[in-house]
Amino acid sequence: MATTKVSSKGLNDLFHDTLKDIYFAEKKTLATLPKMAKAAQSSELKAAFEKHRGQTEEHVTRLEGVFEAMGKKPVGKTCAAIMGITEEGAEIMEEYKGSPSLDAGLLAAAQTVEHYEISRYGTLRTWASELGLTEAVNLLDLTLAEEKETDAALTELAESAVNVAAEAA
Ligand SMILES: [Fe+2]
Ligand SMILES: [Fe+2]
């Protein structure tokens, strides 16, 4: 008789694995944001990246709080998605260096990161709630709100100065 291997992993494992994924992604982003701030041409965009770098530090700390609430050590797990998104951002910085369209490209790259984070935090928050991890829900909610605010602020920048400058070029 053929036997099918059934995983014994459950929602708790899925939550823990996904937490490791976003922990890795946040740390990667923490290292990337200063490079993006340095590359940005507009002072508003530089300021937006610098502001979000500070928030990202806090996101890392909050995730450590979630690990702690679960009685786990904070450990990251290589996130292929953020590696790819970061790689694309690096290509833009390289290929559009000195171009009036650089900032538009940087904005697009940064928003891709925000959308990834919003997706992850939304999922984690839902799972934490299902698992009855109240403290985790609170911490994840705080970060989710900041990711959404950042995305909105970047959209505003994209709709104003940055893309207008790129079009005028
Ligand atoms: Fe974040
Ligand atoms: Fe973010």
C-alpha cells in the first residue's frame, strides 16, 4: 500500500517560519535604506527613506518581541523574495545613476518592499490572532500601520515632485 507523507507541521510552525522570513527581510531593508537615501536626488525622498530607516529599526525590535512572546530566539531565514526585490533596486541605482528618472525608480523599488511587508504583516497578524497570541497581534499591528503609512507617503511623493521631474526630463 502506498503511503503519503503527511506533514505534522501546523499553523504555529507556519507562523514561526513566516516570522523568520520577515525578520530577515526587515534586517535586509535596514541595510538597504541608507543606500537608497544616499542615492535619492530629491531631498524629500531622502528624508522619507531616512525616516523609514528609523521605523525599520523599531520593526526589528518589535519582531524580537514577538519571538520572545513565543518563547523563541529571534532567528532569520533567508527570504528569496526580499533578495530579489533588493537586487532589482540595486539595478535601478546602477542603471539610472545621474538620470532624472532615478528617483521615480527608487520610489517604485521602495514601494515594492512596502507591499511585500504589508502582505507579510497582514498574514502574520491574522495568524497571531487565530493562535491567540495577543501580544504578537498588538506588535504586528503597530508595524503594519507604519508600513501602510509609508506606502501612502511614497505614493504621495510619486504623484508629486518625483515623477513630474522624471517627465520633464
Ligand atoms: Fe518594516
Ligand atoms: Fe517598510
